[in-house]
Amino acid sequence: MFEEVDKSSGEIVNLTPNASNTVQPVALMRLGVFVPTLKSLKNRKKNTLSRTDASEELTRLSLARAEGFDKVEITGPRLDMDNDFK
């Protein structure tokens, strides 16, 4: 069981994985969010952002459905081989 705090109400929400609702970090790892930039200096771009549409994977979770999420997008800087994998 996992606990999550609802930011709008402060209520603690219990997430219980079962046959129809699961919390699977593997699904997040396969999204491409964690794909690093190229290590070679000639092909490397600074401050490269990654944008991933995670709607299909994450809106299956009961918490996302209960909150009314139908579009989930993850945006952030790509991993840097020189800094993030030391």
C-alpha cells in the first residue's frame, strides 16, 4: 500500500495495487523520460528538454481517473551522462 497526500484537501489517499489498479514504476521507466543526452561533445546540445505524453500509461491509475486527469505530460531537462551518472 502506498500513501499520497491530496494537495488540495490535505487528505491522505491510500493507493492499493490490485488486479485492476497497479502502481508500476516500470511503465514510467519505459516512457523515454529517462533517456540521456548524447555523451559525445560534438553532438551534444545544452539544456535539451524532453517532453513525454504519459496520458495512456498514467490515466489508467484509479487516482488519476478519480482526479479527472485525461492528459498527463512530463516535461523537464534530459539526463546528462556527465553529471547524472557519476
